[in-house]
Amino acid sequence: MQDKWIALSNTTIGQLMATINTSIIIVALPSIFDGIHLNPMDAASFPYLLWLIMSYMIVLSVLLVSIGKLSDIFGRVRIFNLGFLIFTVGSLLLYLAPGTGYTIALELIIFRIIQAVGGSFIMANTFAIITDNFSPRERGFAISINSVAAVSGVSIGIVLGGILATIYWRDIFLVSIPVGVFGTFWSFTKLKDRRERAARHIDIAGNMLYAVGLIILLLGITYGITPYRSDPMGWTNPLVIMALVTGTAMLLLLPFVERKARSPMFDLRLFKSRNFSISIFTAFVSALGMMGLMYMLTLIFQGIWLPIHGYSYSVTPLWAGIYMLPLPISMGIFGVLSSRLSLHFDARILTTAGLFISALALLALVLLTYDFSYIFLSIVITIFGIGYGIFNVPNLTVAMSSVPPSERGETSGILNTMRNAGYAASIGAFFSILILGLALYYPGSITSALTGEHATALTSYFSTIPPTEILFSTFLGLNTVKDVLTTVPTGVLSGISSNTLSTITGHHWFPETIAPAFMTSMHDVFYVGFGITFFSGIISLLRKPVKDREKPEEKR
């Protein structure tokens, strides 16, 4: 087998495995918490729930650029191989984690971080290794295959997690072990470095400033969506404000530190390339929009559409993943197709068209009602996937081809960092809009609905549910009403008729009650998603044409 196909197979397996694990845990959380004997909706359990979801993405976002730079110094393949090994060890530790309760919950978070460290070693080098091994004419196709694995991995993780969680919660970690063992052996024995290493020093000050600043900023965003005292969100929490200000200040200080560094972590000269800078910016915005759409669709399906169509809460996470399959499928098909189109059309045309198509699809989602036609939704998300697929590969190819070979590890790390930062930021941005809308409209809706069921005695228990709890309960496929009723005194419940209790704990009542507030807020999310994606498309128009698509790196 030629070296280039070995490189593509290794990096694609690694990229797929790393991205599957960004989402595989989400739908399995109810099974995990049940298996370790914790209620995910308990106030004391909520930080563990949040960190099991966010720790993986935060670690990836923090490490990718640094690892990419280290790879340019010590060898991309060497770091990539080590990543496979670390990821496999982390997966094994997750599967074997002992104990119950908060002890094992903390262990799972720690081992998840180890897994993410390995994932960062893999993801920081995938695009660089492909670029090293493929000619400019073949590069777009190779990157498209790898990119399809990356974007499909998120959806595959949701479906796979839903299936494995119904068998045994530890199996969601077991599945990565044989893949990791094979990938470790395959990469260590077959994958070779194609570029000489760069003779540079490690920028300790820059790495520390970047890592600490980004961690603090992402922590602020993460805890900004958690309740604070009587507020539905934590954006007024002094600690959150301090984290946002401090993290932002440290990142703004980074360019001034890098200018004086002997071997800077960020080569600021790269950003003098208009095509590179635009590729980085649009990679962030497109990732934010894509992951935001995935989260919103998951909430719509699990919180409203699937329950009112008779699906049990226990299976809604799995079916949400299945119903969203048109999105990754269209991304994959048009991702590969765009690599061929890029041989005949300039990247500026493809990336701009892709972003505008995705933006219009987001705008069309404003037409959704809570009892929507699935045919309409599947068409719209297919169009979004087409746009994203057309945009993504040319954007990545332009970025990787606009830098010298010695900077490709760093560039690969920056690209993956921006994508994962977009994933993490989408939670803070779009969930905040949803939580605000629910906080405004939910109390009135639930009061009116309980009055209609002659269950006003339950109003005080339901009207004070934090919007965050509603969202995460929905996201986990839990029956919110049943969870709330466990906190209601027996004396109060005895005054409610059995027919009423049967009605409000069923599949229809609560989803239809929250639907008006939920969909109003969801439409606001789609308007915002349309706006930022459309703006990104305008920015993409400012790229310089790549006239010679055979050797674009020589045109830098």
C-alpha cells in the first residue's frame, strides 16, 4: 500500500474515533448515572453531568494548537502515534473505572480528560499528515474523506451511544478499545514522517498563557448557562464575569507576548495571509452553527416531537440520532463532491456558496412548528448538510495550502481548535437564548396547563423548575414531570386524581405545554444562526482567488 493511503487510513480512523467520542457520551448519560447510582438532575450531580459532557471538548480546544506546534518540532507521526496509545489507555480506564456515586463520577471525568489528551494528539496532526502525503491535486479528495469522518463522527456517536447504552453503559467506552488497539499498531508499524522536523524552541510562556486563558474563558461560558441564585442563568455570577474578563484579557495579551517570543506558539505571520485568516474565522463560525444545529435538533426531537408521536422517553436519544442522519449523510456526500469541484472552481466560490446555502437552510427552520412534518425538516437539514459539505473541504484545503510545510502541524492544530471552540461556544451561545426564552414564557404556560387539568396544587412545584433542568432533562431523554413528582409530598399527590397524574406524566402533555415557549426561543436561535453564517459567507467573499490550484502553497 502506498504511503499516502496508509496516511489517509490512519488519520481517518483516528479522526473518526476522536469525534465519535465528542458525542457518544451525551445520549448514554442516563444509563451512566443509573449505573453509578446518581440522579443526573440532582443539584449536587449537575456539575458532574456538565463536566462529563464538556471536559472532552474543553481539553481538545486547549491542547490542539500547542500539540500541533510540538508536532512540527518533534515529528507529526510520532505525536500522532502517541495519541492513539493515550486515547486507548484512557478508553480502557473509563471501561474499568471502579466504585459508585461521586467517586466514580470524578474518575470518569479524569479518565475522559486523559482520553481527550490522546484525541488532541490525533486531531492536531490529521490535516498536516494528509497534506504532507498528498499532492495538491489529490489533497482536496483526501481531506474530504477525513473531514467526512470528522463531521459524521458526531452523529455516529449519538446513534452508537444510544444503542450501546441500552445494552450496558460501560460498552460506550469499550467500543473505542479495539479500534484504538488496531489504530495504535497500524500507525506505529506503517505510518512514516514525510517532512523534516522544524528546529525550534518550545514557547512555554505563550503555551501557558493560551491554555490558562482559554480554560478560564470556556469555564466562564460553561457555568454561564447554569442557574445562579434566583436567576435562570449564571451570567450575573461574579465568578463567571471574572472568568470571562480574565480569560479574554489573557487571550488578547497573547499576540503581544508572541511578538517577543524566540519561537512563538502562534506564528503571527501566518495571519498576514488573507486566505489563512478567513479560513480560520469561517471554520469557527461554521462549526458553531453546525454543532448548534445538532444540539437544537436533538432538543426538538427529544423534548417535543418524538414524545408527542408516541416514543418512550428512554428511546428518544437513539431515535433523535437516527432522524438526524440526513444531515451527516449530505455533509459526507457533498464533502467528497466538493473536493472534485475544487479542481474546476475557485475555493472562494465554493466556500461562499456553501455558507450561503447553510444560512438559508437555518432561516427556513424558522418555519418549524412543534408538530412539524419530518419530510420538511429532513429536506431542510439535507440542504444545510449540502452547504456545509461544499464549504468545509475547500476551506480546509486553502488553509493547509496557504502555509509553508514546516507550519502545517500548527495550522492543523489551529483549524481543529477553532472547530472544537465553535462546538463549545455553541452550547453557551444557543443554550443561553433557549434558557432566556423558557424563563420568560414557561411559568405562564405551565400554570395555565395545570389549571386546565385541575391540578393547581402542583403549580408551585412545576413553575419553579429551572429552565436549565428542563433543557438537560430533555437532552437526556428523561421524563421531567416524573422527576418533579418525586419531590411532591404524598399529601399533595393524594389530592390529584389518577387520571390527571396519568395525563401529565404521559408523552403529550408536558411537550405540548412547553412547545410554544420552546419553539419561540428555538426560532430566535435559528435567526442568530442564520445571521452569523450569512455574515461568514460575506467574509468568505474577501478571499484571494487561488489561480493555480496545482500548487497553491507556492502562491503564499
